[in-house]
Amino acid sequence: MEAKEASRQLDSMRVLDVREYYEWAAGHIEGALHLPLRQLPHRFEEVERDRPILVTCQVGQRSALATEFLRERGYDAHNLEGGVAAWVAEGLTLVDPSNEEGMIVDGWAQTLE
């Protein structure tokens, strides 16, 4: 799902951020649940199923893995294409307690293993 479309539907979705702690602290979508990708296989049941889930990471790679993982377990999950980087590029805001508004910290590719 593209950032603009996701922002329009945000009130009807849950947001799951699968980035690392330092990335989360640099800025995240308001109301997001933080669950790093490596923890997802052990904690995915903490994610409520009552609404569709928008899964995000830095650029969309890790969130694509998480989205596939959740869909295989019956969740209505959607990847934020381009991740937080695309969100910020569209001029959408982040909760950013530690840095200038919109500052992004680089992530890296991971797997669920």
C-alpha cells in the first residue's frame, strides 16, 4: 500500500513497525505498535486482528517479510511500500521524540531467521 493511501486509511488500521529500537526512536508513525522483525515469530499473537494491519519498516523490505509472515497466519496485513522513507517523502509526519522532525535513521535488510 502506498503512503498516501495508507495515510487516508490510517484511522481504520493498526500500524505495526518492525524496525530496530534505534530506528523506532528516530521517528515512527503515531499509534504504531513496535515489534522488531526478529521478535515477530515469537510474539506475532500480540498483534490484534480486529482491523487490517499496516506493516512498516525503513524502506519496505523487512515489512514485506513481516506482511507475508502475518498473512500466512490469517492476518489482514498490508506492506507500506517504501516504508517510513516513503511516508516522510510524501510529507507525512512521524512521532519523533529524539531528532528533528522527519529525520530518518538507515536500516538494513534482515530475515526472520
